[in-house]
Amino acid sequence: MSDRETKFRRLKALHEGDRAFVIPNPWDAGSARLLTSLGFEALATTSAGYAFSKGKRDSFAGLGRSEILANAAEIVLATELPVSADLEDGFGATPEICSETVRMACQTGLAGGSIEDATGDKDAPIYELSQAIDRIHAAAEAARESPFLLTARAENYLWGKPDLDDTIRRLQAFSEAGADVLYAPGLPDIEAIRAVCHAVDKPVNVVMGLKGKTYTVAELSEAGVRRISVGGSFARAAFGALMRSAQEVKSFGTFSYAEDAIPDAVMSQLMSQDKCAERL
């Protein structure tokens, strides 16, 4: 059994427990190493966090498949944990492109990934249901070849369409099309989360750390959630710490922020000990 298949099985097993587990979202190899050291059982990439680290907005227009997969490959190499990737909309409208994206993701060593039904077009932000289903079906067929844990995302609530009934219909259809995990980011409250969990037959992921209400792991477990991600919120928290530190220096000429910084010795221990092969 390959290392990637072993990680796939570990990731799949995490979804089969009787309580929710947290899958945090590193944005690069360094943040992946830090999160791994804290005892998490799996990691998931974040397109938002990666975009911020490159000075870009998190948008379909600004992020390409090759750079997203290259970032994911660096994260995979930085940890022994299973890694699932944010694969955006599959990086194309057609089912064929979605299946190709899954195959390419497998080649990077990823154990899983998500594909969403958002189009990136503000005038028609969500794929029509039949096309959305065809895209997930094609991705699921490619995932079964590998294997690869496929998460299907229904994006209504992130694109100004707060329709719970339609969101549930989409998730149910994605499950029937072969998705392994279901995800509707931006659900407004625990009642909506509970309704989704009770209406579908696959493990449900929710995201915490966005705007709006937050709930504990225990509360989400009780509602039926099996996986909790944090999206780009850890990256935004890191940038928030950077901004506060820089503002202190610029505004007051003081450096007390360093008291909360991770010591250099600790950071050095967390990072790779490999030596540069090019050094003479």
C-alpha cells in the first residue's frame, strides 16, 4: 500500500468517528509544520490563506491550478499527516476539467480535496444544479480510481443565496453523485447546521472562524458535524498579529510584541533540518 493510500485511509477513518474532529488549514509548509506539532490528525489547505501569503485576493481570477497544487505539494511534504486540498471550483467549468484536477491532486500526494459549485461569475455565481452534479460525478469517478476523499461544497450562503432547502438538495445530489464528504460554508446558525447534518447521509464539514456565530467542537458534534475546518481564519489571525506588531512599532516606537512571539529556538526545532544541497 502506498503512503498516499495509507493517508487516505487515515483521513477517511477520521470521518467515521462519533464526534467531530478539527482539520486546521495551513497556508504554507511552515504553518503546516507548526500545526502538525500541536497534535492535529489531518490538515487541509486554504486558497484564501495561500492567496494572502502571495499578496493576492482569494479569487478565481487570481489563483491558478498549477500554483494551488504546487502549494499543496509543499504542505504534503512538510507533514506526515493526511492533507486535503481546497481545489476551488475544480479550475474549470466542465466535468472533464474537474476529473483532471482530481487526478493531478492525487499526483501531489494529497489524500483528499474539495470542489465547489460556485462559478466565480457575479451575475450567475452558482452552477445550475444538473451541471454541478455532473461535475461532482466526474470528480468522484476520478477519486475512486486513486483513491481520494472527495468533498463537495454547496456555496449558496457565500454568494448571496441563503436558501437552506436548495443547499440541502444540492448536498443530497452531490452525495448521490459520489461525494464522500459534504460542506456548505457560511450556514447561519446551529439550527441550520443541524438541519443539514440530519438531511444527508455523508459526513458534514463546517467552517468556524468566519464572520457570524461560532460554536464549540462539542456543540457541533452534538449537531451531527463530523469535520470542522477554519478556512483562511488562521492565516488572517497571523496577519492580524503582524499588523498589531507593526502598528506598535510605527505608532509608539516600542517592541513589546516580541514577548508573545514564538522563540527562535522553538521555530528552528519545528522547521525542516534538511541542509541545502547546493551549498558548497
